[in-house]
Amino acid sequence: MTDDKKNTRSTTAASAKKAASSTTATARSTAGSTKEQAEEAKKSTVSTAQSVGDTTQRVSRAAVAGLQTGQQVVAANTAKAVEVAGTAWTVIKHRKAAAAAAAAGVAGVAGAAFAIGRSTAKPQMGPLTRLARGRI
């Protein structure tokens, strides 16, 4: 081979080695930065997952508290409804006695009003007229 071909080959080989070494160095630096970015992404993902987990726990606790409060309200309202229904049923069951008591009350009030009215309608009598029973 000629010296020109050897020089060209050696120059080409040298430039190929330089290019390969620079490419390798670039690949190594890129790999290192990619590894760092992956680690940061992993840390970020872990912290995000923890915050999501915390938020989920808070939401579930709030939901449970809301359900318990709702159950207490429903139980209280049910007890009130049962009490009102029981009172209404008692009134309906004893309606005849209630009607008789109301009629007796009305009759008593009317009788008392009549008696008071009669005593005020009598003319005033003095002591002698009372002894003579109204004849004088």
C-alpha cells in the first residue's frame, strides 16, 4: 500500500476514534443526567402517591363522619315520627272518650254560665224583703 492510503486510513481511524470517544462521553453524560432525572421522578412520584394517599384517607374519614351524622339524624327523626304516630293512634283509639270529655266540658261551661247569669239577673233585695221572701 501506498503511504497516502496508510495516512488516509490512519487519519480516518483517528477521526473515527475521536468521534467514538466524543459520542461515548456524550452518551455517558446523557446517561448520568437521565439517571438523575429518573431518580428525581421516582422521588416526585413517591411524594405524589403519599399525598394522594393522605387525601384519600381524609376524604374517607369525612365520608364516614358524614354517614354517621346522617344515621344519627335519621334515627332521631324516626324516633320523633314514631312518637307522633303513637300519640295520634292513642287519640284515635280513645276518640269516644275524648268526644265525651269534650261534650262534658262544654256542658259544664254552659251550665256555669247559666248559673252565673241567673244570679246576676235577680233583683237586689234588702234584709226585710229576704225575711218575707220577697212579699214586702
